[in-house]
Amino acid sequence: MGRRDIPVFRGASDSLVKTSLRAENIHGSDGFGNAKFLDSPVVDDTTLQKEHAVNFLTRIASENPGAVTLLCLGPLTNIALAIRMDPSFCGNIKEVFIMGGNTEGVGNTTAAAEFNFFCDPEAAYVVLHNMKCPISIFPWEAAYKNGRIPCEWRRNVLGAIQSPQARLMNAVERDSLERKGKDGVWIQCDPLAAAILFLPKDAVQIKQVYASVELHGLNTRGAMVVDHLNTSGLEPNVSVVEKVDLEAYKGLLLEAFAPEMAKF
């Protein structure tokens, strides 16, 4: 899309304790749906930085205390490592927004755990229990219940736009959309979490709760445990997004794919 100005920092190659899963069946072996791009630029040092992602995180936070917001769309390994490397990191960050975890015991990787938290439960635990800034979470149940867009709209409205953004995403999601079939739904997780961060009014229902992460359960490892009834007596440590304005989000998608089609 012509954006060679965005630096990329290589982070941890695996989770803290156990080898993490890969989502090749969802995102392809390369994270781009195994799509072939004739005009793919060669990655060089102007894009892929030599500095490790964890070093960058601690450095940018210390240089800009109280000004950095973290949008976390995968396992939290790098954030946990930053916390352990630099004790001041927890107090330097302005806000953490996480797509991950679950609030009702409904998993998408195991019966009880969501993918991002299950891939590195220890990292998720470290982040939830150490960060000193506000933590917002867009959990799997909210995405599954409220982030459901008909594949027909994705193909025939969003997919019909002629722009570099649309061509990229159509290629990346082609196989996934074909698997869902004509009447399937396009469930939004990471993009919807990003949209809520940039346009908070998209989150129409938010609940403040105390939450932790199960590390040892035989059947529940990686599950986020929410104290809905406040039985622990502990103060809330996270804000959980429960409902979203899906029509407003669809407007943001149109704006991202083609500004002239935006309604919001």
C-alpha cells in the first residue's frame, strides 16, 4: 500500500514457558493467508529494525512517559518481557488495549481459553497483574457475539472497493471467506479492537472487573477468570468491552478501504 515509513521490530519467537500455537489454518503460514503479491516489496533495513521489539518498547516508553498506548493484538509475550526487563515500564505506559481473553468461560482454542491468552498464559498474567495504567480488554465473547458481519457484505460491499487497501485484504482473506460459504459470517476480532481504541464510542457497553489468568488448570489453562460477583473483594483491574456499535464499525471499514465511501 506504499507505506514503507512504518518501522517493524522483531519480537520474541516463542512464548515464555511452553511452545505456543500457530494459527496457520486461519491466517496461513505467513500471516497473510498465503496470498501471492506480484508487487511485494523486499523487506530491508529501512522497515525491519535491528533493535529488538522489547528493547524498543522499554525505550520508547521511557522517552515518552505517560504518552504511549499499547494496542495488543496477539499473545502478550513481548509486553511481559518489557515489564520484567524494565521495572519503570509499567508506570511509563499510558494505556493498554488488549484483544484477547474471555469472560464467560467460552474458548476458541480450548473449551475454556481464547487463542491469544492460551498461547502465553504466563505473559497475560504478568501484564494483568503488573501494569499500573488502565487496561481495556476486548474479549472473544464480545467479538463472537457482536463482531459478526455477513460475508455477503464483506464480499459485495467492502470487497468491491477498488483501492490498494481492498486489494490487499481481499487477497489475504480470500481462502478464509471461501471456507465460510455464501451465508457465513465474518467475525471481527483484531480490527474491531483497533477500531474501539481509535473511536471509543464504538464500545457501547463496558464493565470494570477484577480479572486474572488460569495458569495450572488441566482443562482451563489460559482462561481469563473474571470475578463477576466481586467475591474476592479486590478492586477492578481491567475494563472489559461487552458490546459494540457494529454499524459504526462498518462505517470505519468503508473509510479505511475508501474514504470517499465513508458514512461516519
